[in-house]
Amino acid sequence: MKILFVCTGNSCRSVMAEGLFKKAVADRPGEFQVSSAGVSAIEGFPASDETIRAMKEEGVDMSRHRGRRLTEAMVREFDKILVMEKAHKDVILQMWPQAEKKTFIITDFCPAAGTGIPDPIRMSDYFYKNTLAAIKNCVAGFLKSL
């Protein structure tokens, strides 16, 4: 199964989700292809320093991550697209309405997290850690749904 995590800049939230999901399924080689992208990402832009630090505490190295802008080819290729907030889903469905049945807000799998994952860019390390914890719970919920 091919899974794509999407946020705005592909430097924080979707990077965290990608790394956490890969870690969670590390014992299931070949079962999943996992990546991330951003609806407004700058190609090749690295993950934020705060994201790299937060992920390092989770035992996941995202220092080599480079941002990718979401493309039609990605939308066609991936089986499931998990976005961080409703605005991301709206952008995807406006551009590619055929993706409706495979595009989900990640908090759909973790109702306690609310209606979306707030963008931590330019926020404190504490905010990043809270964002990471919410994403971790949602990734676990998504995995249970598979």
C-alpha cells in the first residue's frame, strides 16, 4: 500500500507523520511505500530544525528529508493521502476531485486530536513536541484502521 502524508510546506507535520509511520511499520518490510509532500512546498527545502530535533527524540532521523510539492502524479500514484487539516484536503479535491475517496484528514483516525493538526512552523519546541504527540496518536489510529 502506498501512503502519502501532506501538509503545507513539507517541512514539519507531514515529515513527522512520514517518519513516525515508517518507524511503526519497520517490521513489515515491503508492505508499505510511504512518502510526504506539501501543497505549497519549496522543492528541496529541508525539514525544520525543530522537526529534526523532535523526531530525533523519537529515534527517527529526518535530517536528509527534502521537501516536495504535491503533484498530480503523486495523487494518482498513492492509495491513501492523509492531510493535516481540512484546508489541505480542500486544495487537493479542488485540483483533483477524483482523489476524494482516498484523501483523509489524519485526525479522522484520532478524534481526540480535534479537527486538524495545527502548523508548528515558527513555534516553540514545546509546540513541536505537542504536534508530534498528536500526529503519533493519529498514525497509530490510522494503522489500526488498515
